[in-house]
Amino acid sequence: MADVDRLIEQIIAATRAKSGRAFSTSKVYGSESILMRGSQLASYLPEPVRQMRALARGPEARGWTDARLFVEQARLMEGYEDDCPYGGTFQSYFPTYDAMDNHQLRGYFTWRTNVRRGSVERTSASFAYVYLYELLNGIGVEPGAPAFHAIESFWQSYREFEPAMDRHARTWLVDYVVYHGLDPALARPYASTDHNRAVARLAAAEELVLRQPAQKGRRREPYAFGTNPNAEEELLAALDSLSTYRPLESRFHRDDPDALRCVTCAVFARLVSYYHSSRSQDLVESLFGTPGPLPYLMFASAVFYPGARHPDCTYELDETCRFVCQSGIWTCTSLHDGGGRSSKLGQILRAVDRQLRAALDYPHPLKDRADPKYLVQLIDREVKDYLAWQEAHAPVRVEIDLSKLAGIRSAAATTREALLVDEEREDAPAPTVEPASPVEPPSQATEKTPAPKEAEKNAPLGLSPDELSLLDDLLSGRTPSVASPDLLADAINEKLFDLVGDTVLEFSGAGVPRLIEDYVEDVRAALA
């Protein structure tokens, strides 16, 4: 192939040399003949393509299905490469090789050659689907996990040009995992099992409500608000994912999430009981149906030919989806509601949000959409019960004025003293006074002791000498030696309140004042 290209270049160069002169400035440019290889001519058809065309006209192909003919031709052309780009378009509902003319066919194989070399370029969507059909049938790739990753890689690359391919590629990837018995984790990102799990969560909550003992008479027991907030959060998340109205994205949920969660779960429980007793179907069944087996066509909308009957098997994709193959016929046991959101459930959740906003005078109300009267009445009863429960469980606010504690203690001490009889005063232990430590006589150089008024003025925090003496005794762990320590304690508390913001002295059971342990260091530092 390289020799042919070199020969063409030599011929063109020799032709140009004959028609021009060296260092000539008066050269006239004209049309030149274009030389091409024979394989690039429109009338040229490579031998492998001829054989593929002949295979479709052979007698054995008359009894083949279109899918088998496509796979047989694909196996024949599995390793073929071409170099003839196609600039036109190719469109077909079920694109196959036979649906292409010769020029389109060679253009496809040229594009496929570049894809296999790692260059995914935009082309006709039908070309891309033909390439996916080849991968699904194991053409050009080893069946199993390698083929799965090849399909996934090509789809993720080409979906930038053709987003509509997602609709089929996701389903085919799940089918490929099930058909070849691969790891279920490969299919989970593309399987619509989140919807099924959310419905299963609602069904479990419904069963829990129905297992409760039936109420006797017409009396309605209130919902148990606040008993299991984690379960309520899970239930609300499942309702949000299945509803056309998204309560978790509403403004009211951002401002008061607890109220919306509690009332929504209470309304769900009441509706479960209402549907069970008054309707032919339970609530979850009426909204999403029930799981059941239905015939399933593997690789629907694709050209797929397995070649042989698939052995009997059972494949559990997850707890909500199971595939069974029996005698080559597949069935899928799962929900078959299409995986969409429920508008009926959306109406219920929006009505809950609207009635709760109205009851709380929320500044951003929702418009009335003529909801059923029974639903509005049921919601209003649950809202009323929630507001009553909230009021009963509201926290009690207690405020203490610390500035009045000293006066209270002083009044209590006076009352206690007035209630004592003479015998009790005599039996009370007399305060012990420790001997004073010897004090050296002051030298003549020492300054004179200031007068009492001047000492009180210069005392720290405005404390009197008796108050300072009492604090010194308490800091040293001695028994107070001053008279009327209870009256001094009240004065000290008032003067030191600005320092610590609380009373620093308290009375023991025997009526002896003592420093509160938390403020000992603060007082010691203030008197240092």
C-alpha cells in the first residue's frame, strides 16, 4: 500500500517538473489529473465485501433470520479494515449490512477501523448502532466482561454526539450482565432498581402499619409523633423519590423539616389504614402495582442472534428484580410500572404541605388545587394532632436572676436565726479560733499603717478589713474569726458579683460560710 502511494507521488512530481521551468516567474497554473489507487475508486469492491454480499445470496441464507444473516456476515468481516471514508448519511430503523449500499458499507468499515484504533468520530447514528450490535454478538471482542466494558466504553464516548443512545444502551448493558451471568455490580449503575427499592420501602412501612392491632370502635388513636425519627426520614426520602411533587425540595421543608416529616408520615399511616378498610387495593398497590413475573425479551430493539438456546438459570439482580430462563424463554419478576413518578402520590404530598402551611400561617402558602375532601379532612386531623403534641412537648424556659440570690440568702439567714430557740443557740458549736502567728515588730523604717477609712478606700474591690479577714480565713482553710460572718458574706457576694458574675460564698449545713470551689482561684487572684 505504501509503494502505491509513493509511486503516485513520483508520477505527480514528474508531471509538474515537465510543465514548469526552474526560476521561472511566469508559470501558468492549470488543472491536473488526480491519481487514485484502484481500491479508492467508487466502482471498486474489495474481495471480502464481495464474499459478504455473496453470502447473503447463497442458498443456505434463505432459511436464516435477518439477525442470523447479520451475525454470519459480521463473523466473515470481523477482522476486515478499509480506507474509503464516506461523507454521506445512512439511516435505518434496524441497520444491518444488507441495508447499506457498497459505498456506505465501505464507509462503515473505514469508520470502524478508526474506532478500533481509539478514534471515535461522529458519524451516522445507524453506523454507531451497527457497531453496538457487533459488540453484543461478540464480534471483534471476547464475550463476557471484556465485551461489557467495550460496549460501556463506546457508549460513554459516543453519547456526546448521540444522547438518545442512552435509552437503549443502558438496558442492553443490564441484559448483557444477566445473559452472561456477570457480577451484578456491573449492572447496578444502569438498572432502574432505585425505584423498586423505594417502593419496597413503602411496602415495608405499609406492612408495619397493618400489623398493628385494629382499633375498636370509632375512636382514633393519635399518631406516635417523634418515636422513631430515623425511620420517618427514610420513609420521607422514599416518598420524595417516587412522587412528582418533591417535598424535600420545598421551601417549607428547609424552614421546618420536623413538622413536614412528622405530619407526612402520619398521613401516610392514616391513608394505609383507610385504603385497607375502604378500598379494594392497598395504598402502595394502587399507586405502583405489585411485583410479578412477565415475559422478557433480551436485547430488545437490537439485532442479536445467540446461536444456541441459553441454559436454564435464575439470576438475582437484587432483592427487587429476578430473571429466570426456562427452555430459552426469559421472564423478569419485578415491578412493571415503568419506573416513573406517581402523580397521585404527588397530589397527596402537596396537599400535606399546603394544609400544614395554612395551619402554621406560613408566609408562603400554596394554591388550592381542589383536592378530595376526604384527603383534606384526614390531613387536617393529623395537623391538629401534631400541633397538640408539639405544644405538650414544648420545652419549659426557666430564667434565674442571679443578682437576687444574695438577698435571698440574707433573708433565709435572718429567718433561720429567728426560729432558733435558746437551747439550740447554746448547743451550737462555738467557732474555734486558731492562735495567731507571731508577728515581728515593725521597724522604724516601715511606713505607718493607714487610717481605717483610708485602708478601706485602698482595699481591693472595696472590701472592708473584716471582709478581707473573712476571705483570708476561708482561703487559708481556717475557721472564720470575725463576728457575724453571715452578714459579711452577703456584703462580699454583692461586691464580688461584678468580678465573677455569681455569688462566691455559700453556707454549709451548719450555717458556716465557705467559698464556692469554682471561684476560689478567681478570688485569690483578685486579692493578690
